[in-house]
Amino acid sequence: MDPLTCPFCNPSRDENVLASSLCYARYDRYPASPGHLLLIPFRHIPTLFDATDAEHVALLALVREAKTLLDEQFHPDGYNVGVNVGTAAGQTVMHLHVHVIPRYAGDVADPRGGVRWAISEKRVY
């Protein structure tokens, strides 16, 4: 994906809810739940494995800040935190982004398996 057409490059300051020198957070435009955040490095890189050590540290720090913000504003009962790497894993925007998805008691009938739902047959083990 070209940085000129990338939806995560050149973010609007109005959309950013958190930021550091290396990454920012904004609400997902297609949220899986209320408060769903995307944490995105400013540098255009395709996957988590292309990030520098400094970007990894900055993203993880932003995960903690995101949790604090979401706890205060949305009061979730839990979280899923995840990254899709490559089209086979469901990545549709080829600019690294980390999902922080608040979870709420009763939002699904049986939450067991969490991120294992990526392959639904492997959810229960």
C-alpha cells in the first residue's frame, strides 16, 4: 500500500485520542465494540515484525494508556488486544495497527477462546 493512499498515514489531529512521538491511537471507524481503538505507528510499515524496537515499546506503552482511557470512559469488563499480520490472517490495511477491543459481560454468549476465534474450530480446547 502506498503511503499516499494509506488511510492510517497523515492522521487527522481531530481523530487522535492518544499519541506519542512514534504512534497514535484513534477509534476504529468500524468498531467491534464500543471504545474499539486502533494503535498505529506514524511510520508507514506493513506489520508488527517490521517495527523497530522503539516502535514496539511505544505501541505497548500506548496499549497501557488506551486501557486507562477506556476504563475511564467505557468501563469494560475485559479486553482483546491483537494484530493481524498478512492477508491470510485477515489484515486488510497494510499499515501496522494494533486493535484494543473492549469486551463487555454478555457481549457474546460464550467468550471462552478469546482470540482463538480467529479459527472458530479451534476456539474451545
